[in-house]
Amino acid sequence: MATADTDRLGLLLARHGAITNIRIRDALGANGLTPRKGVALMNLARTGRMSQQALLETLEVDPSVLVVILNDLERDGLVERRRDPADRRRHIVEITPAGRKAQAVVEDAIATVERELFADLDDEQVAQLRLLLSRVRTSINDPACTEA
Amino acid sequence: MATADTDRLGLLLARHGAITNIRIRDALGANGLTPRKGVALMNLARTGRMSQQALLETLEVDPSVLVVILNDLERDGLVERRRDPADRRRHIVEITPAGRKAQAVVEDAIATVERELFADLDDEQVAQLRLLLSRVRTSINDPACTEA
DNA sequence: TCAGATCATTGAAGTAACTCAATTATTTAA
DNA sequence: TTAAATAATTGAGTTACTTCAATGATCTGA
């Protein structure tokens, strides 16, 4: 996002984040996915299945947005939606074997991008960057950072 | 955007960058500016005046985009465009005293956001984060990365 | 002088994302 | 049994960003 040379760390972070996002988007786009679908798959791969509600909170998107994400993933056979027998208003989303394969591709694509981005950092520096980034206060609402 | 909990450093960086961008955008928006206009002002404040061409390269935007940025800034009296006497096709862009004041406000707004974001980091950690970020390979074309 | 290139500008078009209200089906509570 | 609440969905509307082609003014080289 065009910061050029500035000594503002905030702008540096914003710019690098945007570039990273573009790289990841491009890498996933080659596989017919978006970052959001990739993250959805990654979360589903961890848990196997989730309620659509839980996925909503995890992805922090509008319900209507999640619907189209899942529509696409389901159309491609990567996830399956079925009614929750305990509450038929709800959907349970489950990743399919094809979805797990796609998720592996996603991880791989992101890992490749990361290798490029962080090629000039050794393992310790990468760990340090991760630690420092994790301490950046990102929750908009409360400064307690790790609350709610 | 929406990475939730993942161990992918690339996604973490993308997410934090996006959030930082939103914060800065909001802070500048309160002053009728966008990040892009702010960066344009910051660059002009450093150099005093620049050719529109140089500004193009610095901001890495389409010429038609820069035009509307400069239109806004000029309308608000923050910059002035005049023809380059040496080549009347070209414009020279100069920051005004009002522009310098606005730039100071921009710096201040960004600094405030940074204080919030990095509140949990001490000075040394901030310096370290800056150093590590600066070593992340961002230029798609250049740095030996993809070579040519 | 003329042809082609360059610079700034304009305008159209496309894209992607988000928000919001309304709808349907279902559950819960009174 | 009925009213209210909830889950997922649909669709409309908005915003912001981006690209691209066309234009007028100006410069450069033959």
C-alpha cells in the first residue's frame, strides 16, 4: 500500500502485511482458493467438523459472507454441510477427504510464500518475529489485548 | 483478515498488517485524509517538492490515481502543482505551509496508533520488530529473491 | 516541419469486499 | 398454542480500489 521509505513502524507493518496478503492471495488463487477459504479449510482440518456458528466466530465475518464461502467450498466438494440433528436450524460443517487434500495444498502454498518472504531470516529470527507480532495489540475494542 | 488462531507466520503478518492499516486509516480519516494522501504528504515534507513522476514511483500507484490524490490535496491547499518550466508537460508538486501542518498531524495520528499497537513492547522490542520487518523480502521484483 | 513519444488528465468499466434488511425454517418460552 | 428468538440464507446497495483506453498538450528527433 505504498509507503515508500518511511521511518514509521506502523506504516512498515501495514505495508508488509498487505504485500504478504497479496502474495498469499496469488499463491492460493492458483489453486482456485481465496485466503478466506484457505483459512476456513485450515480451521476445519484442525477440528474435523464445526458448527457454522463456531466458524463464524473464528473467521470473524458476516454470516452472509460465510454462506458464500461455504457454497463455493461445498460446490467443489471440499466441505459438506448437514443439519444439526439436535437443532435443525443449525448446520454442521465437515471437511471432506478432498478438502483435506486441498488444505494440504494451502499449507504448502503458504509455506512457499513464507520461505520467500523470510528467506533472509534464520530460524531464531523467525521465531522472534512471530513472538513480537503476537504481542502487537490487535483487538480493536479492548486494550487488555487477550481478553474476551 | 480473519486468520483466527493459526501457526502460520505469514497469515499472522497479513492479519496484523491489515488491522494496522485499518487503525491508521481510521485515525487519518478523522482528519479528512487517507493513508495514501498521508504518505504523499510525508514524502513531500521530506523533499519539499517533487516531480509528479517521482511521486508516482514513490507511491507506486497508477498515474490516474495520483491525479485524484493531488486534486484533493490541492483543493485543500496542502500542495501546489505547477508546470515544470524546463518541460511544460510535467508538473512539479510542492507542499504548502498548510500541508506541513497537516503532515505533522498525520505523523501524530500515526504515532498515537503505534503507541496503542505496540503498548506491550518496550523500546528494544520495537526496534527489534522494526529490524526484523525490514528484513522481510517485500519487493516482488528486486532483491535477489526472484531475480529479474 | 512532421511523426512519434511522453506527461497529465479524464472517464468508463470492472472487481472485490462489506453492510444491512428481509425471508424461511426451527426452536424456545410464555 | 402462540409469540419471540435464533440460524442460515438471499439479495440489494454501498464503498473503495484498480485497470484501461482515449485525449490534449508538449517535447524530441529525423
